[in-house]
Amino acid sequence: MKKIIVFVVLFVLFIAPAYAKMSGEIVAKGGIIASPYLNLDGDIADVDVGFILGAEGYVFPWKSVGLGVGVTHLFDTDVENTAKKMSDTNVYLSVKPRITVDGEISAVYFLGQLGVSKAEINIIDDCGTGIYVAGGVGIEAKWLIIEAIYSYNNWAVKADNAKRAALYTLGLNIGYKFSF
């Protein structure tokens, strides 16, 4: 997972600026996940509200569509009614179509993300790398971003009676956008 994170950082720092004729942005964001739940082959476990941090880099080959990469991390959060915790890291490719508007809000945008996910879940002995899929909507107000993202993570696991685990979340994020 560390190699993937290093790749994302190198891409943002070296590959994206190579497209100097294109505009771009780097976004640092944080937020919470609201009403998350963990599905272990049909057994549902609620997860407490958790905190996430993330970073994304985009280039805009077209004026209204950005292509990018990103990483988010869900910090340790409790699995309800147990003494167990879980965390999750996602590395993904992202597409960001946006509609520019006049006024205090400079743009409304949509997000589509597809990538890999690695979770640490105490109730599971071995949680493999899985798939991450997300979609959302957000607004930009100059340098500020506010977004809502619904995400789905799915992993192959080795647990007592489970072979698959899935995490469903609704993330509410706020962040800072650096444009170049």
C-alpha cells in the first residue's frame, strides 16, 4: 500500500505539471463518514462515525472535465456493539466533470472514483486488498470545496463464517483547492 501512495504523490508532483498547458488542481480534504455499515456475508455491523483525510490531484485536458488520482484514509473507528475497530485506505482514479457558474459558488461538480482499497478490521483475521467505487457531488467557492460522496468498498476476507466484506459510507468533506 505504501508503494501505491508513493506512486500517487509522484504522479501529482511530476506527471501532472508536465501537462503545463492544461490547468490543474490539488485538493486537500477532510471530513466524516455518516451512517457507515459493514456487511460480512449478510451479517450487518454498524460502524461509528469516522474521520477521513484525503488528497487528490487533477489535470483538466478539457475545460470542464478533470482527470486525476487520489488517496483517502479512514482513521480507526469502532464497530458498534463490539470492542473492535477498523480503518481503511483507498487509492483511486477519478473523473470530475464540473459546471462553472457565476457568483460566490464558482463551480458545481460531480465525482466518479474507481480504485483499490485496503482495510484493517480487527474482527477479521485476513482482509485482502479490494475494490473501491464512489460517486458524489460538490461545490467550489474559490479555494473552498464542499462535497458529499457515497462509497462502496469490497474485500475478500478470511473469517469464521465470511468470505466477503463490504463497507458502505456517505462521506461529507470540506477541503482546500490549490489551482495551477
